Amino acid sequence: MAEIVNLRTARKAKLRVKKEVEASANRLKFGKTKGEKAQTIADKVRAARQLDGAKLERD
């Protein structure tokens, strides 16, 4: 025999889990200090410069 489930409660619980996952992703994305943001930008610039320097020019 199956367990009886209140659909309203299940829907609300599912929504809570979804919001928590989204909040966690936002904390990772936006929850950085100023120094961490600067370091991330510096890493991206360094990687782009290194990639551009490794490209072969063709005439």
C-alpha cells in the first residue's frame, strides 16, 4: 500500500529545496570578497594574455 502524501505540502517542500539550491548557487556566484573578485579577474586576464601569446599568426 502506498503512503498518503499531501500534495500541497509536497509542492511547498519541493519549492523550498529549489530555492535553497538557487540561493546556494547565488552565494557562490555573488558571495565573494573584493579581493577574491580582483583575483578572479586577474586570473582571467592572465589566462587570456597567455592564450593570445600562444596563437600562431598566419599570413
